[in-house]
Amino acid sequence: MILAIDSSGKETLLGCEFNGQFHDRMLPDRDHLIDGFRSLLTDIGAAKEEIAAIVIGAGPGSFTGLRVGFAFAHGLARGLDIPVWPVPSFEALAHYLLPNHNTVTVVVGARKERWFVESFGKNAQNRVICAPENLASAIPPESTLCGAGCATLPNEWQGRVAADANAHRPHAETLIQLALARWQHREPLPLGQVLPDYGLEFGAM
């Protein structure tokens, strides 16, 4: 069993892979993480001792949300003596759409009426913190937009936002697949090195 958590957004993803099936649920906030974890185990008929690894969305996103999610993952991993595999939250969002789109741009709200913007796929671009007047240079032409920040983009960008509501939230299956590809055959990081990415070191446009 592999547990998946992403608490970088307003809602928190809690899910898992168990006996070849993926399960996920969106919790209204990170305060429901412990109760949600117990409920998930009950619903699928599993015990916490069956968890072999924890996949966590590393951010960027909510400072408080990431701290709570990482504290929960670290505590559980220490108690069970299992690894925590971090996956960039933006990469997981983009990979939900990439099979059907050449380029996907993830847009998530930052501070002071700006957005984190990062593109994946054919016309990938590194992450920046972007003001409204710089969106055109930060977003590749013809890319599909996803992420919670899309709802606050100026009207002229709304036609490029993915219509599928599921494209704007994390998914356990995508997180776990990326984590397995990255970490399954590598030595796990010491827990003290598994840290959230708050995104604050990236330059503004």
C-alpha cells in the first residue's frame, strides 16, 4: 500500500494505491487529515502497518498546509519506519493532462495578486512568480492551463483553461505513478531532507 498526500492547496488530497486500485478523496482542509486517514483505512479495509511508502506533494502552495501535511507524513513514516517520496505538486497537476496536450501550464496563486506559473511538456518553461502584465511572456502559446490559480486569471486567459474540473486538483494515481518512476529504485532521502517547497526563492516577473 502506498499513501498519497498533497496539502499544498485549499483542499487536501488523501489517497492511496491498495491491491492494485487507486483511491482518493479531497478533504475540505488539512485539519481533517487525521480523521480522513482513519476513514480511508476503514473504507478500504487496510491497516496502517500495510503502508510501504508515503508520497507527498511537495508544493509550492499554502505555507501552513504544506507544514501540516509534511508533519503528518514525517510522523507516520517515523512510526512505521517507511520512506517519504516527495513529488513536485505542479508536475503532478500537469501530468494529469499531458497525455492529451502538448504543453500544460500550471497556474497557482502567489502573494500580492501574482501567480506561480510553470509549464510542462513540449514547450516547458521554468517556474516564475508572475504579475498580470507578464502573463503573456510566462505562458507558452497554445498551452492548456490548469491549477487553482486559473479561476483568478484575467478574462482573456479563461478560454485556455482546462474545462475538466478534475484537472485543477491533485490525484493520488498521478502522484504515486510519478513517485514510483522517480524513487522506487533509488535510496530514499533521510526524513530530515524531505522538505516542502514553498516557492519563495523563485524570481518575480
